Amino acid sequence: MPANLPARLGSLLLSLFLIAFALPAFAGPFEDAVAKFANDDYSDTEEAIGVVASSGNPLAFPIISALQDGRLMADLDSKKVYITGADGKSIDAATGQPVTSVPDSASAVRLNNRLRRSVDAAIGGLTLQSPDIGTRLQAAQSVFKSHEETALDAVDGALAKETNKSVKAALGDARAAILLFKSDATEVEKLEAVATLKARGDQEAMALLTGMGDQPASVTKAAASAIGSIQSSLAVWSTVQNAWYGLSLGSVLLLAAIGLAITFGVMGVINMAHGEMVMIGAYTTFVVQEVIRTRYPGLFDYSLLIAVPLAFLVAGALGVVIERSIIRFLYGRPLETLLATWGLSLVLQQAVRTMFGPTNREVGNPSWMSGAFELGQITITYNRLWILVFTLAVFAILLAMLRYTALGLEMRAVTQNRRMAASMGIATSRVDALTFGLGSGIAGIAGVALSQIDNVSPNLGQSYIIDSFMVVVFGGVGNLWGTLVGAFTLGIANKFLEPVAGAVLGKIAILVLIILFIQKRPRGLFALKGRAVEA
């Protein structure tokens, strides 16, 4: 046996002893920071968040994410910290090793408002290096909102590597927000931060500039100037947003009124049941979606494309039946026509209540009509945008039909002089039936569009019938271009009056203005020529 073998065995035993017992006493800064979560002290928790987030350890994100969601459990007795998952499994936060169960004495690590901001900043910093652009953008926005100093190094590192323009701009904003509130930032850095936030120019930037506290005089002066500039910019964008809301409302009014303009213009019929044609179109959309949900769920995104022609056919066919069975006996008797169609509207509402019930029905948005996007400082929803495009498309198709088809020619002839058109061999009764069916069909497809932004109920049409008549009378009876101008004018005027006078007083003011306008121009904005020949 070699002479030095006992010495070697002794060294080996000493090494094993150190590994087994001594090394745990020299845990690294990451393990020490994790243990501080078990101290139940807000200061220690804040310090632990900063150390863990900047450690680069693979467990950093799961720990901070669990803390944010209330899944980080700490045992005050053993100073052990655990991450619990949604699946019921748990791991040791310091080592990542699975544990059979979390001690009953463990409880969720407490957070206050300041710590929640620190957690948001840490989450943002940890995801700034994500390969996904959307994740990096969201992380930069999260850091901007929290503007915690601990995230500055992560932001600077991400900013140096970032190549995407949008993400880089968001990181620059986040860095400016941090420097603005950083106690040891230089005056030059703070002035640059103010300039960056001024360029951003939204409500969040103004809120940061307003609440930044005591600053050097030059920074305070620059911030005041930036706040004034942002307020002026936001006032302009608010005007643009109201104009967009007005265009959106105008497109809805145009779609609801365009069919009424045709029947009123050609036939002189005051159709109080026009709103119920809109309602029938909306319920047709509901039925189509119900069939698709139960039998062909993969076609849901195409439900509106299927509903549009069906709603036109259903409402149009019902319009022809109404004209042939009721309206044709009442021509030249406007009061009786008004009362008859008003009674018919009540019958149709009750019929729908009997078939579908009195409660609202759910009509879903296809994926391509869901969500919104930002344009400058305004928000544009996809459903409103598509309704505007759809309305203009319907208007263009209707104009083309009136100009280039035989039915359109006959309708224009009857509109200008019914007797002369009849003497030229035009079957005016057939034109009346088809015109009423066309107007009702367009009201039906208006219901398809309105089902995406309003409640589908038996009272849906009543919300738009009065506004539709105002649009037709204001624009000029029977003139489609007048209806277009009238709808958008009233929509925009209504949205600009609402913030000043309120919704109800705004509508009253619009009504009064229309009455005064009609006193000066009884035929509306664009009066048709030729109807007076029949007088």
C-alpha cells in the first residue's frame, strides 16, 4: 500500500464534507435574493426583484411572472420560496427542482402598488430580448408605463441591439420615461427625455411630464412648453377623432336612409315600417350565424358575406308583398299610408318577438371585423371601417344600377314625371313594386351591418327611422347624392355637438336646425327637378 494513501483518503473525505455541508453556506447572489422573498418585507422584496431580474438566471422570468400572478409562495419558517403552476405542480424557486408539495405554512408573497410597478418593469426588462417583435414591443410599453430605474440597463442593452423601427421608438420612449424620474440623471439627459416625450405627444406622455415633481428650472420650463404643445396637438387629434366618429355615424345613417330615399323619392310613400326592414336584415344575420355555429363552424368568418344577399332577398321579397297588398291601395293618401305602415311596423315587431323572443340576440363579429388600430392619436375600429367601406360600395352600386340598367331608367322616369312615364309605356305599378322591394332590400343589408355595432332586438329599426327621415328630408327627397351629403353632415354635426350639449340636447339641436333649414329650402339641399310638372 502506498505510503501517502491515508493522506489522499483524508483529502477526499474533506472535499466531500465541504461539498455536502460547506458550499450551501456560500450560496450565490441569485439564491440569496430569492430567499429575501420569504422575509415578508416590502423593502427586501423590492431588492429581490431587482437582483433576480438582472441576474440572467433562466428562473428569473418564471419567478417574476409568478410574483405578478400571485403564484410565488414563501415559507417564513424555512425561508424557502416556491413557484406554483396552473397545473398544480410546484418547483423550488431557487433551484428549479420539482417539489412534491408546498408547505401549508407557505403563503403568496405580498405586493403593494410600488412593488407592482417594479414587477411590471422587471417583466418588461426580461422580455425585451424576446425573438418575437410583438413581445418586445409590449415589454417596452410596459417599461414606459412603470418607468422603474432598475430597468434602465435592460432598456439600454435592448436598444443597442434592436433593429425594428417601432420597437426601437418604444424603447426610446421607455428610456426617456426612466431618465425623467431618475434621481441622479443629468440635466442634459432630462432635457433630452422631455424632448422625446414631447415628440411622442400622447396622453401618457403628458401625464408623465405633469407628474415628474421637482426638477431643475430648465427642465421644468421645457416640460411646461412640452405640455402646452401636447395639449394643442391632442386638441387637433380630438377634432379628427370626432370627425371620424361623425363619418362612422354618417355611414350608418346613409345605409339606413338610402332605401327610404328611393321609396320616398319615387313613390312619395312615407314608410314607417322601413325600420322593421332593417330589423329583419339583422335577424336574418342572426339566423345565418346560428346555422353556421351549429353545423358549419368553420364558415363563421364568411357568415356576413352569406347574410348580405339573403337579407336583401328576404327584406326585398317582404317589401314587394307589402307594396302589392297594402301600399298600392293608398297612393295619393299620405296620412293613410303613414298610419298603415306604422301599424304594419307594430305587427312586424310583435311577429319577431313571437318567433325570437323579446331579448337581444347575439350576433358575433368575424375575425376580420374585430379589433382596432391606431392612426396617429385616434383609434379606428375595424367593424366601423368596414361598414363605411360597405356603405360606399352599396351607394356606388345603386348609382350604377340607376344609371345603366333598364329598371334604373324607368325609376328615374317615374320619379321625374309619373304620368308622362306611363304615357310612354312604362308599367308604373311594376316599377313601384320593384322600387319598394329594392328599398326594402337595401334596408335589409343595412340590418346586416348594424348587427355588428348595435343590439339585435325587435326595437332595432325604431332607433334609426326618425334619423333616416331627417337625412332624406335634409338632403333632398329622392336625391341619392343629397342623401349621402345629408347623412355625413348630420353624423358629423351630431358628434361635434354631443360633447358640448350632451346626446339628447345634441339631437334636439340637430332637429331644430333642420326645421329652420327646411323653412328656407323646403326641397332640401338637392331638390329633384320634374316633380312639379304633375301638379
